[in-house]
Amino acid sequence: MLVDDHAVVRAGYKRFIELDPMLKVIAEASSGEEAYSLLESRSVDVIIMDLSMPGQGGFETLRRLLNRFPQQKILIFTMHENASIANQALTLGASGYLTKSMEPDLIVQAIHEVMSGGTPIAKAIAEGLKDLGENRLPHMELLPREFEIFICLANGESIEQISDKLHLSPKTAANYQASIRKKLNANSTLDVYQYAKEHGLLSS
């Protein structure tokens, strides 16, 4: 299943993937909600999913899908070439992390690798993950849910927008915001934004 909100992107990668006689795209979705609904009625070996999508977004989709289908293999396929974002996706249970700057044949190779039980990760991301392990920055101490909300805050979303998107009460979302600010030593939303920008964590 291909999950990306751009139909042209899905069409292009579907054509390339299906050049491999062993692979077939049997489902497509333009949002996390649509992917979840489709997976309720059909099974797929691998989901290839973008992180930046309308609605609940990639992290929440990843969480929901793996809570409901814990054995599902999900390859993240994104423009975000940031090891911290990759680390959070892998922590949530993603089976691999690919970037849209990769050569298409490497993506096909990664599909076969994940189906064989491997965890394919883009080369630059793998190197960045190694560096993360050696240099613990404040945002590395955020729990996956906190990191998800941190990215939302950094991109200018309000507590009301976040609570609606992630199905949280405004009070819970506000509590997360307070915890995030404390861990990052940030006194305001502007501080959160500047921290995210400094570390290349903005998703748009």
C-alpha cells in the first residue's frame, strides 16, 4: 500500500515498483485515516508511507496502525532527512526509513529487505542515527508523543488544533506542551520554533 497525499507521487512510484515482477501495489491512500480504513478490509505485506500528510499526520497514523496491526511492516518514505525524526519513527515501530532523494531502485531493494525481516534505512540517516547515539540533545529526551506534539508546536499549530488532530483533550495537549518546554528549556512557542529550526526539525 502506498500512502501519500500526492497522487502524482503515488502514480510514479507505483509504476516503478511494479517493474519488479515480484511486487504489486494493491492499495493506495491519500491520508492516514484512509490507510487505516483500507487496512481494516484488506491485508498488505508492506505499507510505504509519507510522514507529512493532512489530517492526523504520519506519527499518529504510524501509532494507530501498529496498535491495531502490530505485525504490519511500515516503511517511512519522506522528504525529512533528519535523524531525530527517523529515530522517533523507528521508536514507534516503523520497519525502515527511506528518503525521497534516494534512487528509486534502492526503494525497491528496501521493500524486499523489509519483507525479509530487515530494517532498511537511508545511508545518510543511518549515519545520523549513529551520531545521535553519541550526542544526546534535549529533544532526544522527548517521548514519542511529546516529540510529535513538539513538531506540531514548532510548525505553529495551536493547542486546539493539536488536540483535535491527535484526539487529545485541550488540557492534555497543554500538559504535554508544558513538559516539552521544560525539557527543552523553552519559555515560549517562539523558543520552541527557534530550537526546532536550529536543529533542522521543522516539517515544513
